Amino acid sequence: MSEIKIVRLATGEELICELSGGPDHFTLKDVAILIPTQENSLGLAPFMAYSEAPKGMTIASNFVMFVVDPVDGLKKQYQQMFSKVITPDKKIII
């Protein structure tokens, strides 16, 4: 089963994706790269947008430095980016 994780590659890129597999290789699905912004926050962009890589890819585990869980806000931003269903913010009608 895949989980949403942040993956740091040996080349320095930090990706957020649905991660599964191991120990010899990992499968990454819905892959986005984390990009620092001037406002001291993080932006997300499709990883290798010019290819099919954002949909999914497999990498050898020796290219992965570490895998960690994202904070809730980043996880929500990621889910909104790749969600097929858009849920509106809860509004109160007065």
C-alpha cells in the first residue's frame, strides 16, 4: 500500500509522492518536487513535467537518502494538487 511521503534523492531534490515498494526499489506515483519560495514557504510543481514521470516512476533505493512524513499542511496541498475530486472550503451561509 502506498503512503504520501517526502523522498530526498541523492542528487538533492526533495519529492512528495505516493510511495510504495522497497527494499531494492521504490515506486513513486503522482510525483511533485518541493520548491522553496521567497515567502519562506514551499511550492509544489510536477516533477519532470515534460515527461510521464509525474504519473509514476520507479527508482533504485540507493538513490534515496531518506523518506519522511510530510506535515499536515503540505500533505493537504499535495492532495489538492493531485485530487480528482475538489472539495470546497466549508462556508457558513448567513
